[in-house]
Amino acid sequence: MSVESNLLEAKQILNLSDDEFNGVKLAIKYMCEKQGVNYNSLVSENLH
């Protein structure tokens, strides 16, 4: 399962609004950058 689909599933399960969901994605992006992981490559690698 891709990162993106996992995020969308979590959004539905947690009943997050679009604003809350975008906040979660920003937080994940920030954590990735702090760890030296490229968020975009993490997401795109898992889309296939």
C-alpha cells in the first residue's frame, strides 16, 4: 500500500477535515526533512 493511500485511509478513519489533513501532511514532511528523508521521493516511490 502506498504512503499516499495510507494517508487517505487515515484521513477517512480519523474523519479529518482537509485543513487538518494538510496539517498532518506538513508535519510528516517536516519530520522527513529533519531526518534527511525526501518526502516527495518517499511518496512517489510508493505510488507504483
